[in-house]
Amino acid sequence: MQEKRNNDPVHNWLTRHTTEMYGLLAALVNIQSGTGNKPGVNRVGRAIQLEMETMGFSCQTIAQTDYGDHLVARHLGTDPEKKPVLITGHMDTVFPADTDFTSYSEDDTCCYGPGTADMKGGLVIGMFAIKALIETQCPDMPPIVFVFNADEEIGSPSSRQLIFDLARESSMGLVLEAGGLGGEIVVARKGNLSVQIDVEGEAGHAAFAGPDKASAILELAHKTIAIEALHRPDQGICANVGRVSGGIGPNTVPSHAKAAVDFRFTTDGDKTRLTHALDQIMAGSVTPGTRTTMTWISQRPAMPETPVNMALFTQIQSLGKQLGISVIPEWRQGVSDANIIARAGIPVIDGLGPMGGNDHSPEEYIIKQSLKDRARLFAHILTRCQPPTRT
């Protein structure tokens, strides 16, 4: 039986405060917070901390040198003896400080701006869902640990250990990345490896080069072909040499070339096989006189579709039906901090943020109505979903 909306205190509270949700979203989006803009990310953190402390959360700022500071907010809920629910969301965006895409706007159906979908809209959903539970004096709010990190868009290098350690102490993980336009939430994600390859050769005049010229670009071309041969999308494995550069001009044998490479995979076994194959490609040289080094840029483990994830999803889908909110499962290609939480072995669901699209582009947007609907769903997830146990 579908739940009557006028019997839902959370829905009624959110309806009265919807304008405030849009206001907070606008305030956060209008703060430029590209990952490299440490002052901007910290401004977002201070605005969020003020909101969380007003709700009775205790907040801890974890200072960073290279990137923005992370914020961890904790609440004991109504039963402090329970393990906490871990919620994560990032404050940084992909847009650099000198971007022209800096401001929030909205119309009758959508909200636009950097981070509306990825993922300041998700942060607003999480905060207002919790605020609704507190304001309506919900008797079943669990202990909560809410992590707002500052470096997710570059692989969470300074926050991944923090998230992993907190996940190991939690009952389940909920991640507020944007949901799909059809009501999708994320039950599994691929893992990724990102590397940089540098090839050194020997410079010389192209007109006098012999048959054994030590061209760094030639060697990189051989390695590019070998790496691309690992691309097996039918097996869930993607290999992509996405950017190359090298040399100084057409009449000079290039002494240096480099490439940025990305891999995606679905299992730990795939990752092991890819790493082994990559090591073999790097170990040898087809072109005499060249040398190759490889630098790991970032990596995240796969988030597999586990029985406990699907058990948690089934509860959420059932809640959605009762609330009249569409919820369907998605196997998402990209990575997020949910991948890190999954490594800790607890149930985790992602994509619980607003329904939107075109993230990482100047056309980024969310569906306006989904901000309130997803906040309502998230509040009920916190109070009515039980952490599945591993068998």
C-alpha cells in the first residue's frame, strides 16, 4: 500500500523547508571549490560545519597541506550503542579556480551550476534529511558519521584512509553521488587504475638518424598498442591511453614521450591480471636505447555487486515503493568513495543524491523535484533500513 504523504512528518517538514534547501544549494554552488582551490573548498567546509553544528553534530576538521581540509561530523542518534551509519560526500568539484562556470541558477524544473549534481546537491540532501529527522523528533535515528572530503575528484589521495578506517567501524555506508534520471541508485561500480608512462630515448637530428634511432615516441607507440590490446569491454575490462605528448619538433629524434593511461575492471582478479600485464609491457623495450618508467597516479578497488549490497538495495527499493519514489539498481562504470567503503567489507549503496546529468561539464544540472524526494527517501533509509549481515 502506498504511504499517504500527509501522514509522513518528514515529507511535511521537507515541503515546508524546500526553499531553504534550494538556498543552501545555491550558497554552496556559488563558492568556487575546484579540488586545487584550497581556500574555496575550505569555505564550503565552514558553511557545512555551521549547518551541522546547528543540528547538534560534533565536528572535527582534519587539516591538509596540499588540498582542502576534510570535515567529519558525528551525531549519537537516539541509540548511541548502535554502530554508526557512515555517510560520505565530497566538497570539491572538477572545475578549476579560473573556470567561467561558477554560478548557480534555476528554473521551474532544474537547478544548474558546478556541483549541483557532483555533488553539492547530494550534500544538501544528506543534511536536510537529517535535519528533518531531528526537527520531527524521530525516535529511530541511528548514530551517524558524515564525512565531507575535499579531494574525491582526484582519487581521494588524502582522505581514502580516513574513509576506510571509519567504514570499518560502521554498520553500512551511504554515498550521496548523483542518482540516475530514471531513479537509479548504485549497487556496484568498476575499479580503476590510473598511471603515467614516461619514455626516455636519445635526441638527435632526424636527417642523420640510423635504423636503430632511440625514439621515445616510437617506443611509446609500441607500448600504446600493447596497452590497448588489454581492452576487453565484453569482459568488463577497459584500457585507454587517453593523452600522449613528446618531442620538440619534426626534425628531432624525440628524447622524451609520456602518456596518461586509465584502466577499469570489475574484480580483484582482473586488477591483478592487468597489473601483471602492465608490468610486463613496461619491463621490455622494442626500441633499442629507450628506457621506460611508470608512475601510479591513483587507484580504487572495485565495488562488486555483493549479496549484502543487494539486500540493502532491496530494502531501499521497498521503501521507495511505499513512498512513491522510483528506485532501480545501476551498475555504474565510474568510481567514487563507495569503492573505498566496499573494501572495508560493509554494505554500501551509492547514487543516493539528486537525479541529474551532464556532470563534469558546463551543462551540469539536477531535476529540482528530486532534491526533496531524495531527501525524503534518504531520511527513511536512515531510520528504517537495517544493515544486512554477511553470511
